Amino acid sequence: KAGVTQTPRYLIKTRGQQVTLSCSPISGHRSVSWYQQTPGQGLQFLFEYFSETQRNKGNFPGRFSGRQFSNSRSEMNVSTLELGDSALYLCASSLAYGSGRPSDTQYFGPGTRLTVL
Amino acid sequence: AQKITQTQPGMFVQEKEAVTLDCTYDTSDPSYGLFWYKQPSSGEMIFLIYQGSYDQQNATEGRYSLNFQKARKSANLVISASQLGDSAMYFCAGGGATNKLIFGTGTLLAVQP
């Protein structure tokens, strides 16, 4: 089975621009979560989608948004980029969640490294 | 809300020796899972092992095992027979009723030949 894929792997943008990152989950996984990783803040949860619905959202400004398509692929968008948005953005997929069972395990993609100049 | 604490910023271990990475958790969810991930310098987060709150036995996965002590709220990762390729950042994470994983600050493990 193919793992989680993310595109692009690297991205360089300038302040004020917007960016769209893409994530394809493991086949059969309907839950997709996004995380931001920075040296200063560590790993922080952005949002999670299940069956095209946003189920949970982290503490990020409205410039960060996402969506999920009917095939479970997900995109996240960051508008009006700021220097502080430079980070590794990780996408993860899981079969289920909240069950307290191994099917809750989130498998991560390789990440998209975003640099904002 | 969940909280995950990793108190070891960095650790050294000799090749072929065992090493224990500490993790304590705090959660109000009755049903939860604890996960360990490995992140090499490439950045990819690699799943290692899972322990569910209802599991009676400690999880094991090859050279990885979890020392789960519910009363102490600890879920320490034990890596046996360390290899040079084990050098990486290791994160403990907790998940509960939602699919929001809370991560610890990580432990940087260096395996020395």
C-alpha cells in the first residue's frame, strides 16, 4: 500500500502571497490531519477532516484553511503569508479516531517545507 | 486537554545497547492512545509503536517496546540493541476522543559506534 504523499515537497514564497499544499492519504483512510512543525513551537495541530467535514481545528488564525475532497485527498491553504509561517507542514491519515485502538494510528507523509521570504 | 511531557532533550547511547526514552502524559479522556514516532533529519515522521488505554500488556514492535505504567501515567519507549540508524528525534504523542495528536517536545537520540 502506498503511504501518505504530499506535494510539493519544498516551497519558497514571499510575504503576502498565498500557498496551497496537497495531501493524498493512504488508500482507505478517511481522516486527514495537518500539523505545523517549527523549531520554536514544535508540532502543532492545525485541523482534521473526516468524510469531507472539518472535525477539529487548532489554534491558528483564519489565514489557515483546508478542505477535503470526496476521494479523501486534502488541501490546506495559507493566505497572506507571514515570515512566521515558515515551517514543515505535515499531513497524516488514519483509518479511524477516538476508538482507543490501533486503527487510530496516524501515518505521516514526508512533509512540505515552506520558506517565506 | 491532553499534555505530553518528554524531559530528556537529548541522549547518547552506545551501539548495541538498550535505551529508554521517557514520556509522561496527562489526559481526561477515558479512551486514549499513546504513540511514538521517529523523525530523522529528513523530516518524515515515522510511526513506531502504539499503546491503547485499554491494553493490558505492554506493546512491542520488533526492537521497540513500550513500558506502559498507567498509574504513573508514563509510556516510556525502550529501544533494544541500538543501531546507528536509530539516531533521530523521537516524539511521544497522545490521542484521545478526537484525532488531534498532542506531541511532546521530543528527545534527540545519538547512537555512538
